[in-house]
Amino acid sequence: MIVDAAIYKNGHRIQDPFSFEHASKLRDDPDTSVWVGLYEPTEQEFESARVAFGLHELAVEDAIKAHQRPKLETYGQTIFLVTKPARYVDPIEIIEFGEILLFVDADFVVAVRHGEASRLVEVRQDLEADPARLALGPGSVLHAILNRVVSDYALVLDALGDDVREVEEEVFSTGGDLERIYRLKQEVMSFQNAAQPLEEPLFRLSTDDFAAIHANLKPYFRDVHDHLLRVVDRISAYREMLTSILAANLTQVSLRQNEDMRKISAYVALAAIPTLLAGIWGMNFTHMPEIDKVWGYPLALMIMAGVCLFLYTRFKKSGWL
């Protein structure tokens, strides 16, 4: 479906009813540009945009089916860029990823969005409030969308960082939740796979020459690229931190198991002494064998109790019990 579509002249929105036929006729005007926003379009819904702007069929197929990795391709003068916006669902500690696929040329932008992450309504409103920037052409739209995606990455990292620090504290206090640590680690790895591949496209946009990108916009793309590098560094740091937390948690589990084994071994030793003495002397006689005295039986019990008390004291002092 078409979320919004408009024609802009010198950065100002033309209020005439939008049609792809009208937009196609205005493409020769250097002061005019078109911005079309689509949400999960079908092949039939996308056909009008494909015909009006001459979009390549391979890129159109990618835009309709989605599930692409971040990349930048060029078809003639048209830039085809794939990004994966993200948002953090804190109650269930999951990063939700969407997909924004952009067709950008000197006179048009077609933005295809899949998923709920990174809505572009606010981006359009901000640009329309700044006609001077919008007058720089579709490159300004491309920059604004990429800036929004990377800014949302930083918000995700802030929320994710709170949970990472929380599990770190839990590991060294209550022992931590192994399943939660592993789940967060998987989310961080998925986040890295979404953000890191965007480095190369942003670098190209900030250095290479494209018809759709005004020269004055190059510093802004470099700024977004710099922000993305910091995001990727933070993701790597969280990934290493979670790896260390996971190792520390497993070490603590191993230590607790060793402590349990020591306790079991201590109790086995305590039980072994009476069993040994009872096995040697036997306990089913009026008087103890080999000690033909009335007080032989109480003496055997006293020896057992004394040895057990001695072992218990030693085990308790050494921390086994």
C-alpha cells in the first residue's frame, strides 16, 4: 500500500493530487523531485512505481520479497539501498528488525518498508519543515532515512546495555539465568549482522559520486557513517561482555557442582567409618567379638561417634561442609 506520496518543487510540497503519471511527466524538471513511500506492497501495487520510474526488475523483486541483507547496488544512475532498522522490545528482551529498501535517483525516491521498525512519517515531517535541505534533492531524503535508522540503533543499544549490565550483576550476586544470558547473546549477534554490513554502503555514499547525492551532502553521510562505526563498536563490546558473563556463569555453576561433590564426599566419609567398624565387629551379639567385655558394645559406639565427630570438625573447618 502507498503510505504517502508527494511531488516537491524547490523543497516545497506541491498539494496537487498525486499520480504516478503526473510524477513521471515532471521528472525532466530539475527543481522537482518525487518521494513515494510504500508499505509491504504486492507486485501489482508496485507495478505503477516500476513503470513510472523505470526501476530494474531485479531490484523490484528484492523490494517486494524483502529478506535482504544490507547492501548498496546501482542500476544505471539509480541507487538501490537495503537497510535493516531495529527496535528493542524491552519486556521480552528481543530486537525486532524491519527492512527499508530505497530506490534513489536524481529526481525521485521510492521507499519500500517491511515490518514495524523505524516508521518514516516523522522523517518526512522533519524534512518538509526544512525546505532548504529538501531542496538538495533525493539525496537529502536518503540521508535523513539512514540517519534515522542509525539513531534508532543507538536507542536499541541503550536499552540492550541496561539488560546486559543487569545480567552481569545477577551473575555475581544470585548466580544469573543461563537461558537469559544466551538469549541476549543471540540478539546481539543478530543485531551485529544487521548493522555491520551497512558500513560499506555508507562509506561509498560519503566518498563516491552519485547523481542523486548533492556534493553538499557528503559530510552528512560521513557523519552517519561515523555514528554507525561507534554503534558497531558498542555491539562488539556487548557481544564480548556477554561471552565473558556466560563463561563466568558456567564457571560458577562448575564451582557449585564441585562444592556439592565435596559435601557428598564428606558425608560419605562420615558414613563409611561406622560401616567399616560395624563390618569388622558385627553388631548382632550380646558382647562384642574379640572384646569379650560387657562394655565392648558401648566402646565401639563411642569410637564410631568420636571418629565421625573428628571428621565432621575437620570437614567443617576446611569448608567442605
